[in-house]
Amino acid sequence: MVIEVKLDDEEQKFFLPFNGGSIYNPMLLPYLQVDRRIGLLSNKRFLEQFSGGMGSFNNTHFGEINDLHISEVSVVIPTKNEEKSIGTCIEKIQKVFEQYNIDGEIIVADNSTDRTPEIAKELGAKVVVPDKMGYGYAYQYGISHASGHYIVMGDADNTYDFGDIPRLLEPLKNGEADLVMGSRLKGKILKGAMPWLHQYIGNPMLTLCVNITHNSNISDCHSGFRAFTRESYDRMGLKTTGMEYASEMVMRALTKGLRIVEKPITYYPRVVGSEPNLNSFSDGWRHLKFIFLEAPNFLFILPGAILSILGMMLVLMIWAPFNIWDVNLGPHSMAVGSLFAIMGYQVLFLGLFAKLYSIKHDLRSHDYMTRFIERHVSLERGITAGMIIFLAGFIFALYLAWNWVNSGFMHLPVLDQYIAGITLMVLGLQTVFNSLFISVIDG
Ligand SMILES: Nc1nc2c(ncn2[C@@H]2O[C@H](COP(=O)(O)OP(=O)(O)OP(=O)(O)O)[C@@H](O)[C@H]2O)c(=O)[nH]1
Ligand SMILES: [Mg+2]
């Protein structure tokens, strides 16, 4: 099928092969909005409105839309050399479609070098070939070719029972959920289905990390058997290309406030002879890295706060009228404290930058901290506060230098006072430049 897309400003026509062709075609990159429209094309309401004639959406016009079949359910399966099991999976799905009278399509996003695509095609699945490797990319690519209002994702290694599709769809159809996750932990993991390293360490640890960083209570964040609506998928805006896609989906759903429901499922061993694609350590690390890079409170705000409080305490303690544990703190510990405070202050700002950046790119919503900044802090106020802090330190340092000159260069300024002055100057300058940087991010 060919869709004709005409952009107003360019008066150009693009023929996008919707079937089999790549919407990630680099030619189209400058017209990413076209890419998004393709997503919208599979939105039923949009089609009802525009198909059969010229339609317009913002500044984009669609020509004739012919031969477009909209399915109720699209089952998307990524495959990398799964010739031993793909056939069974497709047949199971077709049986479910028939038994439950579901108007469904099966899309196989394939990067195999074996007979997987031929088998899938023979059985009537739609095979698309992602132009890049990766589990996440295969889903992005496969889903961009899916027309269903409901999308089901599952592996091709026959480790999930596609007979459970209706159970996963139920909460979506009832309007109780936006994302339904098959949970192996609430269900059953059969013997030999999951290596113990994944079952008892990797999965629980990564799931715990997601739950702690997102204040959630998901039992199995890495189950690959899920169902969601097209609309929820568009809202999640997933970008990762590797195995961490599984984490990204849960995290985005949580930050976007989508309703997640878990359904117990059984996890079966892979077919004998088929090769796993998951690498325990490199993929585990990709997940962990992604989870923490998305959690500025844990990555920056918490360590930044600890460092700055510790630093400030060290600085203040040398002026305290008492000794703690009989330790005499002097200028040396103060220098360490000052460096900690400066470092901590900067790390706190990095957390704020990360949050503002994610908000700007619609990856998270405002929290207490960013809302406060948005309401009460402006570039001018930031610069003014920074300059006041800087000037306080500068004037104090000048006063110390003045005393030194007046003493005929005899009495060097007291080291701790000098450190205090310079610390204030540095904190002030940090405030000025960080405020400027916030404005750069915020645009
Ligand atoms: N198209 C495509 N599919 C992939 C790629 N990597 C993995 N897959 C498929 O994604 C699904 C999940 O991969 P699996 O290797 O089963 O990963 P897993 O289920 O997390 O782990 P194990 O089954 O324990 O190995 C399978 O159907 C794979 O064939 C890829 O780079 N491209
Ligand atoms: Mg698997």
C-alpha cells in the first residue's frame, strides 16, 4: 500500500510504502512529523475522519488512503533466529484469533539469518525487517507497522503461552488498564525456564530498582508478554533499542500515569536447541544503567544533598564552640568540607538539569522541586542570588587581604576565614552559571 503525503510548505509528495518498507527511511528524517502521522494512521478515529478523501492534520495533507485494513489486535513478535519455535507461536495465536473471534494480525519483526521469516510468511504473518538490530528497535519497528487498536507483544521462543492473549486484553477492553503485564512472579516459572541468576538475582534486583526509583509495586518488570492500547503506546514514546526497552516501557508508563495491571502467567523453557539472545551481564547492565539514568533523585539529588550537607557540617564544625569525639577540626578538614560542599551543590544542580531536560522532552512530569523552581525562580533571580553570594565572599576576602596589607604583610589571613570567603565566591559563580544553563535547557 502506498500513502501519499503532501507537506504544505514544501509542496512535495512522499510515497511511503506502508507494507514492508521502512518508515525509518533516512530520507524522511527531516519530516519526522510524517513518521508520527503514520502512527496516527493506525488510529481508527483518525482514519474514519480522513480516509477516502483528502484529509489534513496540522500542515500535513494526506492523499488517498487505499487498501487499509485496520485490525482489532496486532500481535508483534521480534525474532532473531527462532525457526524452531516461530511456527508454534504463530499457530497458537491464529487459534486464539479464531476461537475468540478476534480480528487480528501477526507482525513478525525479523532479524534472522535462519528460516524464521520464510516460516512466518508461509503461515500468513506479516514479516517486516528492521534496519537495525536490537530487541527494542524490533518492537519500535514492528509496532510502527501495526494497525491494531490493541497491541500484544511476546517472544518467539515459545516461552509465553499466547493462549493467554484474551486474558491480557480483558483489562484493556474493560477500560481498567492502559498496559497489561504478564507477571511470571505472580504466576509460575517452570523448571529450566529461567537461569537462577535471572530468577533470583537479576530480575528481582532490577524490578526492585524500578520500584524504588518510581515508587511503584510491579512484580515482574521484565516480562516480555504484554498488551496495551495504541494510544498508550503513543503516549509512552519509547526510544531505547536494546533489551532495556522492557524497563523503559514500565518506567514511561509509570511516569506518564498510565494504569498498569498485572496478570499471572506461566513461563516455559525455551525449545531445546534454540539459542537465547539475552546476555546476563551486558543486558543487565543496560537495564540498570537506563533505570538509574532516568532517576535523577537517586543519581544526583540524593548524593548531592549528602555531599553538601556533609561538606557544610565540616565547614561549620571548625567554628563550633565544642569538639566532637575530642577531635580537633582545623583548616584542613575545612578545606575538605568546602570541596565537598561545592561538589555536592553542583551535583544537586545536575539533578535539576536532568529533571528539567526530561520535562522539556516530555519524558516526565513536574515534581515538587521543579514546580517550585518554575514558580519562584527565574534567570534574573538566579543571577542576582549568585552575585550576592559571590560578592559576600569577595568582599570578605578583600577585607582579609586589606588587613593583611595593613599589617605590613605581617599577618597572613586566618586560613579558615580565607577558605570560607573563597567557598562563597565559588558557590556564587556556580549559581550564576547554573542559572544560565537552566535557561538554556528551558529555552
Ligand atoms: N528482530 C529482533 N529480534 C530480537 C533481537 N534480539 C532478540 N530478539 C527476539 O526478542 C525475543 C526475546 O529475546 P530472548 O532471547 O528470548 O530474550 P529473553 O526472553 O529476555 O531471554 P531468554 O529467553 O532467557 O534468552 C525473542 O523472540 C528474540 O528472537 C534482535 O536484535 N532483533
Ligand atoms: Mg525469551
